[in-house]
Amino acid sequence: MSGPKSTTQAELVREQAISWLVRVQSDRATGEDWAALADWLEESETHLAAFEEAEMLSRRIDSSADSLLKGLRAPSAKVIQFSAHQTRRPRSRPGWAGTALLAASVIALAMFGAPMLWNGYQGPLRTYQTGVGETRDLKLADGTSVRLDAASTLSARIGWGARRVTLGDGEASFDVATDAHRPFLIRVGDQTVRVVGTEFNIRHYDRSTVVTVRRGIVEIYQDDPATGPVARLTKGWALQHVQGSSGSRVSAVNPDSAFAWTQGHLICDDEPLSEIVAYLNRRYPVPIRLSGEAAARRFSGVLALDDQEEVVRDLGRYLSLSEIRSERQIILR
């Protein structure tokens, strides 16, 4: 009982995949059509597989293009004259072979170039990583500038129809090139940050996200974009969110504090030492460990990140902590 039903469903999905290709190849295709196609592909792996199968078919048809075109060549231009009294016979319909050849050619015309167009629409995948203590300046294909902090991962697809970025565990500042026709979408945890052209910073560590805006407007969506943004941030506002929770906290901040790391500083405002050290361990090759009650201590101030020994010395002096050093680690207690 399940076999025929499954086959029918598979055929339906294949037909939908071809219909999508025909739709976006139309002269009337719009950016909304391509966006709708992207949504359809992301609905399930079955849709993506059907689309890839359609791409494979287009390549196979393209490889046989010469033979197909030969079969479709126009007949000789010779004209046969009929007398006024001559009876004209009805023209016979093409046989099965001719019909199949014509259908294959129509499919080829409808699907030709679709893979290249789709890849061009979404853009090639680029992945960027930084190691411990390494920061990196990036210039994306659309002109967007990104500063990637230490021990961070970012992947990007910048195409002519879409701009999509995913920020893994790490931190990055963005100065997004303005393009009203291509919103810049950043997936971070279970939220999506949507902008057109603005400057902001995203910090995403241990399932906790902080988005801080220094210029422009940033919209943040929770899972389903159809429900509308959960927050719309402007200059001097930040959103804090823990992945998996249903709520977020929005507050007024000094945005320069969030960007201080790009200038080699860490600004702390009554921050737990445990969180400060977790960040510092991304910056320095020798890990810092906390012992006893040190993890619960809190610190306010500005730390210069140029020298690890100086940072540890400042923390120890301000918080009255002792330190134990070895080649493998530094312990504060």
C-alpha cells in the first residue's frame, strides 16, 4: 500500500522541482520568485534532492544538445507548388520518437543554465576560521567588511540574488554594504539577523548571543520569519538571547564597548571573571584557569589585550588574586 503512494509523492516533488526551474527561468521571474524557491528547497531534503536530480538531468540533456538540435533542424526550404485542383492531404502528426525528441528539447531549453543561475543566485560557499589569538579582516563579494575575532567561524554565500551568512561560535563585527534588493541575513544560533546596510557586532559564545548596533537598523527574527521580528534595533541598542529560550532582552548600551575588541581592548562592566577568562582563552595560547572562589568575582574596567602577562597581572591586582604560572597554564585563585 505504501509503495504506490510513495512513488506518486516522489513524482509530484519531481514535477514541482521542474516547475520551479521553469518559473525562475521565465522573463517575468522576480527576486521574490527566487526567494520562494529558496524557501521551498529548505523545507525538506527531499525537495533539495529533487532539485539536484533536475540539475543532473539538465546536464545530461546539455551533453546531448548537438544531437537534439540536429533532430530539430528545420526541413528544407524547398516549396512544392499545388495546382488549384489538387487535393491537399492532411499533415501527419509526428511519431513518438519526434514527440519525445521535442519534449526533451523543451526540457533542455527550460532547464538549460538553471544550475549556474541558481549557484549564481545564492553564491558560492566560503568558510572563514580564525585560531586562538588570531583576528582577521574580511571583504565579502558584495563589499561588506567583516572583522572576525579569535577562535571564530563564519560561512558566507554572497550571490546576485541573496546574501546569507552563518556565524558559528565566535564574534564578528559587520559593516554591511547597502543593497535594498538583497537583504543581508545572518544565522546565529536559533535567530536570524536581517539588515540592508548597517554596522553592528555579534557575539555568540556557549549558546548565548549579543547583537549590538552602532549604525543603521537591525531586525532580529526567532526561528520563523513569517511571525515578524522579535526586535528592531537602532544605534545604541543591544539584544541578548540564550539559544533555546523563547525570549530576548533588549537594552540601551554604549555600542563602542562592543566594538572595543577590534581596537585591542576589552571593556568590562561588572562582568563575572569566569566569562572574562573564557574570552581571554580565545585570545591567548596559554590557558587561564580559575580556582576556588575566583570564578565568582566580578570586574569592571578596561583591559589592553596586547600582552597576556599584563592582563593577568591587572586582574590579579584589582581582584586581590594570586597567580600560579607554568608553561601549560596560568591559575588565578
